[in-house]
Amino acid sequence: MPYRLTPLITNQIYHIFNRGVEKRDIFSDDRSRKRFLDVLTYYRTTQQPFKYTNFLKLNLEDCAQIQQSQIIQPLDIKLLGFVLMPNHYHLLLEQMSDGGISMFMKKSQDSYTKYFNTKNERIGPLFQGSFKAIRIESDEQLLHILRYIHLNPFTAYMIKEIEDLIQYKWSSLPEYLNNRNIYCNTNKILSFFKTLKSFKSFTFDQADYQKELALIKHIAIDES
């Protein structure tokens, strides 16, 4: 296992990201995006009685029992935010147990790779090596990173109008704006804002600036 420069410490928050090998697309349709999020949900607890592919083969009653039992299971991670882009993803994770993020990411990426390869009749790795991790060192950084994550589809020109981000369901932004915990735990970050309106303003007010920075970075890379 390669040595990780950024140690993953329990009770700390990390910006986790990775992309497809050779920059290839890793999400081909909405079904694959939904599968990735379901895998993340399944593997966030410390123990699972089955691999996710085998879990899906169970009858509805057994599936419901396992899902109910997972509610009281200790967590390896808390998912605080995410966005799925065509060839990469961003996650905001809080590590809840020693080695939790590493174990969670290994299970999740391996499970999704198996699904993707079977679906697309391919073999070999899907992701570009080990995931990248940046530790969040302040509340200010936490808020800015989540904003960066949520603005990704707009920054990448996938969405033309900033308000359309509200309808981009492959991001945790709709969960935050509707104050609903579906895949994420939104409580920690929303506690920094008096209202959902102020959270939305914080996110959207820097959208054009972030897009400009992304364009400048892209031009600089092309001309180097």
C-alpha cells in the first residue's frame, strides 16, 4: 500500500476526490450515479454482512432487516457533502473511526468499479490510483470547500444558470437547500448559518468568481 502524505485522523474532516483513469468518464448515466451514491451509503458503517452486490440479491424482507440493523451500527465516516461529475467526484468526509476513511473508500471504489466494469464489459482499474485527501483545518476552510464542491457543475459549464444548481441532483446542494438528510449529514455545516437563505447566498454569491478562477487555471495549464 503506498504511503499517504496526509494522515487520516479520526474526528477530522477531509476533502476527498478522485477521477477516472486516463481522465475517462466514470459515470455514464443517472443509474450509475445512483449506484455510486447507494454504495457510499451502504459502506459508511463499520461492518456489513454482505458485499453490496450480494446484498442486492436478497429478498426485500432481508434487505429491510439489514438496513434497519445498520442504523445502530457505528460509522466509519460521515458524508458532509458531495458532487458527481462525469469523470471525477468530490466528497467531504468526517472520519469517525480509526482507518475509517481508507476502509470506506476501498470498499466503495472496489464495489463501484466491479459494477462499472460488468456494465460496460471492461476489465482493469477505473480510478486513477489512490484517492486524494486534504485535511480541513478551519471552519472557514470547511465552508469554502463545500461551496467549491457545490459549484463544480457551474464552474465546469455543465450548468448555464446558477439557479439551475438547485435541480442538479448529483450534488448535496439540494439536500442543504431543503434541509434534508438523504445521503449527507447537513447539520454541522448549516449550524454556521442563521437561515437557509444565508447559506444559499454564501454559496451562489461567489459562483462567477470561481468560474473565472477555473478558466484562468485552465488557460495557464494549456499554455504551459
